[in-house]
Amino acid sequence: MQASLFTAVGLMLVLEGLLPLLLPQSWREAFQRLMAFKDGQLRFVGLLSVLAGLLLIWVTNR
């Protein structure tokens, strides 16, 4: 269980690091657009991300 958790966190870090590594200017522009969002909009983006992650976990573990 613990090894799976560390593997998942490691994979998340790899995936999150790909965009700034490969396309730093696009990543910076996207981050600046996110900074302009209001709190409610950021929460909605976070909610969509959580739901997409849960859906992906559910689909792959059926």
C-alpha cells in the first residue's frame, strides 16, 4: 500500500513537471491566467480536477 502511494505521488510529480520542462512559456502564461481567476473559479477548477481523478481511478480499478 505504501509503495503504491509513493509510486502515485512520484508519477504525479513527473506529469506535473513535464509542461514547465517542455513548454515553459506556455506554462507561465497558463499560470498567469489562473492567477487572475476569482476564488470561486479556482475552487471549480479544483473540483473538476478531483472529479476527473476519481473517475480515472474508478474506471481503471473496475
